[in-house]
Amino acid sequence: MRLILLGPPGAGKGTQAQRLVDKYGIVQLSTGDMLRAAVAAGTPVGLKAKDIMASGGLVPDDIVISIIADRIEQPDAANGFILDGFPRTVPQAAALDELLKQKKMKLDAVVELKVNEGALLQRVENRAAETRARGEEVRADDTPEVLAKRLASYRAQTEPLIDYYSERRSLLTVDGMMSIDGVTEEISRVLSAIGAGAKGTGKGTAKGPVKAARAPRKPAKVSRKPAGAAKKAGKKTAKKAKKPAKAARKAAKGAKKAAKRTARKPAKRSAKPAGGKGARKASKPAKKVTKRRAKR
Ligand code: ADP
């Protein structure tokens, strides 16, 4: 299974990714973790990324694209992966499409964790306090000031991916304000409803019509309990600070083109909620997105 977890900083992507790793026996690929490891190791990528990350900005697309291009080819990712923190821009998403196409890999779903922004500061503060309590070093960007910048980066550069993936009908939206277990259950529910992850659950069929799963109106109760821990696949590996591979360069190039195409019609989906056959019941989320933007 190949998944993307999408959501603002503090939405719970890392927490949920860990649970999905256990459940489905796939690896979590967190560009944030990989970049932090590169910074800690003082690699050339780390040196470039350090100040950008500490200030809440985004590391250049070509760097993260090449990291991911290398990483998804590693043997431990053969069974599937969860991308956490990537893609974060439309060009990154387009590059990923291109990479997956080249490698004949299919993306199963993009899971958006939808959260109330007001709760994020508290979550990030809790995370910092817990890290401190464990005697570990707190992330340089887990401060209220930098969080504000990370949120601004998210809104400007990452939130457009919600439209990007809605248009491609791969978006599943989950309410990220429920309890951690509640969110996990809801993710499992929407994934099994589209038939994804059947391998990890030991059952082969989708639970319901895809359409219903792609437009969950309200969090439904899930009867199925997560299957016991699947084999733990290797976790966050942080290496690779080498030059962009050929495939990555090609992907980045294709991505620029695709991003331009996407950029030309960004308002379309919000203005005209999908209604056609099989369309994700997009009118609701689309409106919400529009509203959210209008408020800002
Ligand atoms: P968050 O908790 O804010 O989602 P992450 O751990 O995913 O943070 O990432 C931390 C920082 O690493 C980001 O603020 C950004 O500077 C950098 N980063 C991570 N992933 C990417 C990416 N895909 N593109 C650009 N920058 C990235």
C-alpha cells in the first residue's frame, strides 16, 4: 500500500503514520525526519536545509524530490510506504506522480487529516513538553513563532495539494480532531472502504462503495479493530544526501510542467464542485476549502 498523509504541522501525521506502519507492514518516509538527520550529520543537504528548517520555511523542491526518489527505491519500501511530510508543494506532487509512473507504482490514497488550526499550537507545545520530559532535545522549529511560519508555509504551499488530489480523486478526508485511536480507526475505515490495505487486514474486499469512502460525511463507528501488529518494517531511514539521481531530475522537470498546468486552473474545483459520475462528493469539502480560504 502506498499512501500520503497530508495535514498541517501538528495534525498528527507522524503519530498516525507509526500506527499504519505497524498495521500494514510498510515504511514511513518522513522528509522532516530525513532532513533533520541530514542536519544532525552535517551532510551537504543538511547544511543547506538547516537554517531554512529552523525558520519554518520549505527546503527547495529538488532536494526533497531527490531524497524521496532514492528512498522509495530501497528494498524496505517494496511492500509499500507512507509519505509523511512529502509532497508539500504542487511541484513536489507532480514530481511524485512522475516518479511513480516511471516506476510503475500506484498510489492508493492521500489521507488528509483535517484539524482545527486553533488546536495546533497547543499540540506542538505538548509535543515539545513531552520531548523535554523524555530528556530529548526539542526541535528547533517547535516554538510558537516558528510554528506560525510553518503554518503560513502550509497554507500557501501545501494546502493547494488538497485541490490537487481531489481533482485526481485520490483524497480521503479524516477528522483529525478525534482521539488518536479514533483517528486511527477512521483512517482504517476509509482505507478498507476503498479496498486499500486488504493485505494487512487479512481480508480481501472493500467494505463499501468507494464513493462513500471518498466522501465521509461524519466519522462513522468502525467495527473492525486494527489487525495485530504486522511485521515492523524498518523505520525512518535517514541517509542519502547525494546528488539528484537521473530519474529524480527527470521527475523534477516533468513536475515543473505539470505544476504550471495545475497552476492555470486552481480555482476551478472550488467554483464548480464535482458532480459528475463517480465524482467524490466534492461539493462539501470544496466549499469548506473555499470558506476556509475566504476567512483568512
Ligand atoms: P511538521 O511537523 O511541520 O509537519 P516536518 O517534520 O514534516 O514538520 O518537517 C520539518 C521541516 O522540514 C519543514 O518545516 C521544512 O522546513 C522541512 N521539510 C520537510 N519536508 C519537506 C518537504 N517535502 N519540502 C520542503 N521542506 C520540507
